[in-house]
Amino acid sequence: MEERFWLESWAEGGTRTSFHLRDVHPHAALLAELGLLDDATVLVPLCGKSVDLLYFAAHARRVVGVELVPEAVEQFFTDNALTPVEDPPGVLTAGNLQIRRADLFQLTAGDVGPVDVVYDRASLIAFPPDMRGRYVAKMIELIPPGARYFINTLEYRPTLPTPPFSVGAAEIEEYYSRFFEIEHVRREPRPEHRMVEKFGLAELTEHGFLLTRR
Ligand SMILES: C[S@@+](CC[C@H](N)C(=O)[O-])C[C@H]1O[C@@H](n2cnc3c(N)ncnc32)[C@H](O)[C@@H]1O
């Protein structure tokens, strides 16, 4: 979605930011279980104020989040009683955790430094189909050979015209198979997911894909 959509979402809060979870996502913990966080630098594109960032900071060597909306970045540090150092402007660091207050599309591999693992929850699926190609191209640019890229998606029907968009295994294959080996590591039917009742969905499955950059 466009910048204005996210600025308004964070300004309004409430249901507009219901993607934000209070607890660490089980797929973040899965990365630790798989041993992928050991001594790793983890990149979290479109990080919002996710508590997964704290989990990665505790289990990995370095974490870099990227978030467009200043309010989200401020709330992350305030909510978690962290006092970051901002240097240079837009780069906020507390211990081994850094958030870059930036448009992901302006970011270069040089800005982020070497990356071992990318964690994408509600990021790819935040973009409508006509913007997704640009996001996929940016991830291919940012992820070096050998690095792992975990993608969490929701697949549901009937589909909705707003984020989170429905994305399943076929789309992941279509977007990424030329550049990555793809393992489909989680396929979890979630009839209790809040979206099912809210939107009267017939079904919703949460997926986890673990990609390795060729
Ligand atoms: C659906 S939320 C997901 C947040 C987070 N991954 C989580 O699990 O809570 C998408 C986030 O991406 C941010 N965002 C949207 N477009 C962006 C862009 N071009 N660059 C950086 N952040 C962006 C939004 O402000 C929002 O916080």
C-alpha cells in the first residue's frame, strides 16, 4: 500500500494496527529452534513495532528493522522502555538492535550491511498484487547468496482488497523460485484467527516458507 495508508493506520491505531501482536510470533521462535539465529544478523523489513524484534535481539547477534512510519518507531522504543541513540538521523540504535526509519524501497544492501536471515511477517502480504513485484525485486537485491529468508503469509478465501492480502504457495513459487530454493515449512489451518469471524471467511491458513538465496 502507499505511504499515506500506513501513516493514517498508525495515526488511527485500533483496528488499523491490529496486525501488531502482543506476543512473539511462533514463527520467530521457529527460526531459533532451527538454529538460524545463532550469531546471525537478522533483517526485519516493514517491522512496525513488532516484539519479534526483541526476541531476535535476545537470540541473534544483530537485528536491523526497517519501518517507514515515525510513530511506529517511537512507540516501539517507548513501549519497551528503550532509549535509542539516533545517529545518523533516521538510524536508531539500542544495544544490538537497530531500526532504520526509512522507506524500504530507498534502502541499499550497503545501508543494511551483511545479512544472514530475513524475517518477513505481514510484509510481502502488506502489498497489493500490483506493488508486490517491486517488493520482491527489493528483497532479491538486499538478500545475499546463502542467506535465509523466512516468509509468513496468510491464505484465505474469499479474498479481500486490503492488507493482509491472501498469498499462498503458488505465488511464493512464482515470485521467488528463480532466485531461491523454497521449503514450505509450515501450513497451519487457523479457523480461530480473528480475520475469520471479522470478515466471514470460509477458511484461513497461515504459512511459513523458508527460502535460501542461490
Ligand atoms: C502489516 S504491518 C506489519 C508490521 C510487522 N511486520 C509486524 O509483524 O507487526 C506493515 C508495516 O510496514 C510499514 N511499511 C509500509 N510500507 C513501508 C515501506 N515502504 N518501507 C518501510 N516500512 C513500510 C507500515 O508502516 C507497517 O508498520
